[in-house]
Amino acid sequence: MSGYDPDFLGTPLGMPRPTSTAGLIELAYLRFSLILDTRRRLAAVTAVNIDGRTLQDLPRTGDWDLDPRVPAAVQAGPEVYADNDFDRGHLVRRRDPGWGTAAEARAATEATFVYTNAAPQASVFNQSKELWVGLEDHVLRYADTTDQRVSVFTGPMLADADPPYRGIRIPLRFWKVAAWVEPDAEGAGTLAATGFVLDQTELVELGALTAVARLGSFRTFQVPVSDIAALSGIDFGVLVAADIMPAGTARPAQWTPLTVPADIRL
């Protein structure tokens, strides 16, 4: 399978990687790749290429399945999501690799339905959750309307303090970094990037580990990539210098939450 293309944007952009290499397996799929943390049974990093010029809007098709290339014991499979309020949250979103011909797009979108590309997310949808989904839509619309190429990296923040549940630990935060090339006067273009964090801490009841409806419980922030790197243990390479936001302090209390899609800076 082709996997993530580091030359997709016309400037070299390697896949972000965990600074700790223990227990990691890299897996390639159609137009995306991921790094599976076998100790946590979840992907630490996912990377996908999006071609806005040839994006297809196809009906949802595909069935969730385990990846046969790695043991089932190192994947968070269907037993994690049975009879509870956790969704199988796509890390690489279904529509992101869905470009090219209709047949190519369908094959790529169906490839996202693999448990290595899922992480437990509370199923309650409120304003902030819709904003996170709106953010993903915003990235796709940007690529589509500008015929732009975008590379998107997503993952859970795998912290030791994440609460245990059914043989895994539930991530309380997720991160996303989008990268693209800004045209310049010389026509060469400059790499640009921006990062976001989704915090579902207040939606995960640490005793029963069930989703509870609470106003504003999902919080979405646009944050410096350097903050994401510091908190997640991921090496983002050149994306830190390409960030359109000023460097932060890695202190979530100082982040400003997004409240409406107009707050998003791209």
C-alpha cells in the first residue's frame, strides 16, 4: 500500500514520530499511514494526504475490522466499544483520503475502517464536539475550494494518567496538525502549519467510564504545535517552525478555547 507520501506538498515533510520508539509498528494504508503503539493498543500518530483538486464526496461505505498484519492482542478491537457510550473515533477521517477517481476514493475511504485507526471518543455531541467535526470539515473545504494539497496528522495524547478500561487506557485529549504550502511572490511557496487539541476529560466519568452530557464538556483549542509536541511526546520536525501561531508554554490553562468556526485560523 502506498501510505503517507512525505513529498506530497512539494516540499519534504516527514511523518511526525514519537520520541520514544519502544513498542511501535508503522503501518501503511491507501494514502495514509499510522504508527501503532502496541503497549497502548492505539495509534500514536496518523498521517494522511488530501488532494483538494480531486476530492470525492461519496456515500459512507466500509466495515470496521482488525488489521490482519498485526496481532489482535495489540489492537483496541470491538470489545472496547461494545455496550457503552464510546464511539470508534476515526483518527484519519473517512473522507480525507477520498480523492482521485471514484473507485480510488472509495477504496481509500473504506481503508480507514480499521481498528488501528480508531480511538475511543465519548459519543455525546454538543457545540464543542460539533466544532471539532467542523474543524475537520473546514480543512476539507479549504483543500476543496482552493484546489490545495494538505497533509493532516492526528493522534491521541497517550498519557500515563489516562484512565484504564477494558485492557486499554482511554485518551482524554486528541491532537491534530494540518500542513500546507502558502504561495509566495517567487512561486516556490512556504510550508505552513497549525495545531488543535480536543479535550474530552470532562465527558469521561472516571468511575464508570461512561459518557455524560455536560454543557461545554468537549473543549477544542487552536494551540501552538510546540505545545502539542511537549505534551504528547511527538517530534513534529519542521512543523514547529512552520507554525502560524506563536510558540506557547505547554500550559493548557492558558489556551483560548474555540467557540465558533470563525475562531479557526488557517
